Amino acid sequence: MQELIKKYLITMGIMPNCSGYRYLSELIGDLCHGKEIFPLKHNGYKKLSDKYSQTVGNIDKNIQNCIAKAWNNCDIDLLYARFGNTIDQDKGKPTCKQFIVQSYENLRFLK
């Protein structure tokens, strides 16, 4: 599953050298394995903050930065095709939660 998540994130423009990549990868993987990650700040981010000795705020910001980089550097048509209905109208990209959930939904069909 992790290899599938890795390939998926790379096609979405989220590269492994981005500091939020591993956080996104783990959260999507946890969701795929039926683990509870919501609400993110109290479950998903908290687990990651304990594991990586980071603050919840750092984890959230790193994930936001990865998503922003993807929206700035990737094929925008592909991104809108996969995330079109989840894009925050004010920000022009999905929120962290929307990105994670939609990625999970997209990956379910790729298995």
C-alpha cells in the first residue's frame, strides 16, 4: 500500500523531499488501514507529533506547504480532475483534511 501511496503523491506533485510528504503518506496510509485520524489535530497530527517530536502546528503547516507546492507546480488539469469538488473556493486548493480524504477515495479505485 505504501508504494501505491508514494506513486500517487508523486503524480499529484508532492515529492518525497517535501517535509510534509511523510506526514501525508502516513495519514493516508492510516486511513487506508482503517485507523481513526479525525479530527486531525487531536488524532492524526497528535500521533505524528509524538512519533516525530514535532508540534501539531508544524505538522499542519508542513502538510499545507506540500499541498500548496503541488498546486503551484503540478499539472493543474490533473489536480482539478481529481480534487475539483473538494477545492476550497477561498484558497483555490483543498484543505489538508479534504486532500487526505480525497486521496484515500482516489486510491481505493487504484487498488
